[in-house]
Amino acid sequence: MPPGTDIEHGVRCHLDQLLESRGMTLARLSELVGVSVANLSVLKNDRARAVRFSTLTALCRILECDVGDLFSVDYS
């Protein structure tokens, strides 16, 4: 990681909870959304630095949720 990029962003992804509540695997979501399992895993584990709006739209469409269901911000 380049210097100065290790700042905690505070954005939390709730993909695990959404997948569990829908009985869906990360592999199946990957197929439906068209994003690799590796990239979804980065997102799920709060290691993503950016997310395309098209990916957000696809995730929300498939998971039948809003962006606020998928992400929250921890201000502490």
C-alpha cells in the first residue's frame, strides 16, 4: 500500500448478513452480478477502496436492498 493510504475509512459492508438472510452464497452472487468472487470478497471484508455505481446497482438489484442496507459508516 502506498504511503498515506492506510487511513481507516469507517465504511462497513454488510454483504455477509444480506447473503445469509437470503440463503445465497458469494459464488452465486458473483454469477448473478458479474463480479469476481475475489472482488466481492474484498468488498465483504471491508478492504475495498472503491466501488463502481454499476456494481452497487447490480448488488442492490440482486439482493433486493438499498445502498444503506449494504453499507454503513462507523464514525468512531
